[in-house]
Amino acid sequence: MTYRETLAYIYGLGRFGMRPGLTKIKTLLNSLGNPQDKMAVVHVAGTNGKGSTAAFLSAILAAGGYQAGLYTSPHLINFTERLKINGVEITEAELVPLASRVIAAAPPETTFFELVTAMAYLHFADKGVALAVMEVGMGGRFDATNAADGILSVITPVALDHCEHLGCTLPAIALEKAGIIKAGRPAVIAQQAANVLAVLQEAAGRSGSHLYRDGADFTSRWNADGLVYQGLHCSLSGLKPGIGGHYQATNAGLALCAAELLSQAGFPLQVQALGCGIEGACWPGRMEMLPGNPRVLLDGAHNPAGSNALAEALVDIPRQRLLLVAGIMGDKDLEGILAPLLSLADLLYAVAPALPRALSSATLAAFCQVRGIPAVDAGSVAEGLALAQQAAGTDDLILVCGSLFTVGEARALLLARNFEPFRG
């Protein structure tokens, strides 16, 4: 098969949807020789910040001289973004034979995410990866990444999202996230709501896992010189994280604590590697500023907690006017996502990314207009971005937001790259 034919086949597996349980993925991995057992695995779960945290940690490991795999989802522009080693994406030429091996071994009705997760583990094993940082796709307990017996778990802030699959309360969602905590293995957790913390503590107690808590066992905060980290055994100051946003203090702190624990688990890291990794990390589409006239800020916040963090981060960005290019999925909390941002916007261009479940741009524009926000039904992401660029002055800021799908499509346009819109 060609690269395009391979992607068409993989994308077609989306028709099998999502099914709870790890039986299929474990069967598939067993057929491939259990590649997940040939490396140490760190799982990163949570509602917001898990991608940034995983990117920080993999950058620290690479700076420390390790072959570090990073598996994330969804991709922003190209499928190959999902599988990286030391920051380098798998090539199209590598992906085709890799996918063919996994497809040949896959049992009937293997899902999209199961297949791609197996590809990640096999690719990392083939390349001699020492440590694989695996971003959990959704939940944790039954996520395909959880087929590996990880040596460390990280849980970023837990909030309401994917309620149709994970439950409609924070404790229910927290219970699913807690499924990545392994017996006798440490877990690093962000500051959480009291009812979430109680669930995580109970799960850790049952499994004999020690919890390392942000704000209790380690801290990360900003001062005039940059990010300050007070850790388990080391302190760092004056850090300038490579991933933008004031809220990245939490994600960087989680990654630094995880790195300290890995140092105790047989993967020693020098303090210099910790700082270099934080400052060299890259995570496109999250508080990513594309310079130019006008400036364009990309942020894929797609739930209320993410939008609140984005609104707080905007305080630090000087501007004359804020022009929003917003596109949201139809199954998301429209009010919750837009509420923190609408009061900051001078003008909004409503768009619909090129996916069937996107909310129509007309519906989004009407929603904003009823709330007294000047809004234009721009239709496509391309048209919304073009209109915003035409209207923006030199000191204005264009913010593309509302969904990673919207951000990915806009980023491809701005960088003149081919866009592969399917997500899984």
C-alpha cells in the first residue's frame, strides 16, 4: 500500500468506534511479540495539559541522552505527528511497512486507536526506545495505551469532558483516569478538586502506589525571572519553558517531578537535562504564537477548564483588539467553552472545521450575536482566517480557538502544509 492507501485503511477503522476493555489490544500486542514490554513506559492522563506534560517529559529525557518515544493524539496536521522519537516524527516511508505489520496481526474489528497504539509500541521497540511517554487517549482504565505495565503514571488536572464515555461527575471521570496507576509504582498528580483527589488517593492506596502531589510534595510557580521549581531533591529557577502560557507552570512541574522519579527508577538525569528539556520542549497548537502582521495565536482549548486557562493567559499578551476565529465541535459545551473568551473579544468569526461533527458556523455566529458579541458567519476555517487577517490592524491579535480541529486546519493554512483532517 502507499502512504495514502495506508491512511485510508486506518481511518476506515473509525467505524468500529470505541469499546471498553483491553482484550483486543493485548491480543494484538501479543501477536506482535509484546513490543510494549521492551521499553519502560510512562502514562500521562488527565483532562487538560496532558499533551504539554508529555511533551515536556519527553524533551527532558531526550536532553538527558535517552532514546525517548512520544505518542500523542490527535494530530494537528499530519498523522505522522502521533509517533515521535526525540522530537522527530516517524516518516511516511517508515509508517507504511509498520502499519502493514500491525494490520496483518490485528484481530477482527480492531479499532482505530487500538491499531495506532500498537503501531506506536512496535515502532518504539524497533528503534530501541528506552522510555516511551504515552499520552492516554481518553479516560485511562480501558485506554489502549494502558495495555503496557508502566513504571510511572502522571495525572494532569481532571475536569468534565467526554462525559458520554467517562461519566457525568468528576469522581466518575477521576476513577477512569486512576486506572493508569500501577501496583507499587509511583504516580504524580496535579492539584485537583477535593472529590477528585479523594478518588485518586483511594486508588493509590488500593494499589500500594505512592502519590506525589503538586503543591504538597513539589511546587512550580512564576516569578520575575521565569519558572521556579522546588522539587523532591532539586530546585530550579529562571526557567523559560518552550511551550507558552502561564498555566504551563503546572504541566512543567509535573514533568519535572516525573523526571526526578525516573532518576530514582534507573534512568538517571542530570539537573541540567531537566532545565534544557523544559526550555527546549515544543507542543504546536497550544498557546503557539505565529509571528507576522497581524500576529496569530493558536490554542486548542476545547473544554471550559481549558478556555478559562486560555483567558487567563491572554492577560499577558498586549494587543489593541482581539479577533477570534472560533470553531467548535457539536458535542462540546458551547457555553462553557466560549464564556471565558467572549468578554475579551472585539469581533468573532464563526467557522466550522472540515469534520462532520463540527457545529455549524451559522449556529455559532447566532449564539454569539444573541449575547451581544459582534459575530460573522464565515463558514470555513480558511474564510474566517482570511477575513480576520484583512480586518486586523498591526497591533491587533487574532486568536484561533475552540477546538484542536479548528487549530489544526488553520495551522496548515498558515504554514502552507497539506492537512489530514481525520482524528481518532
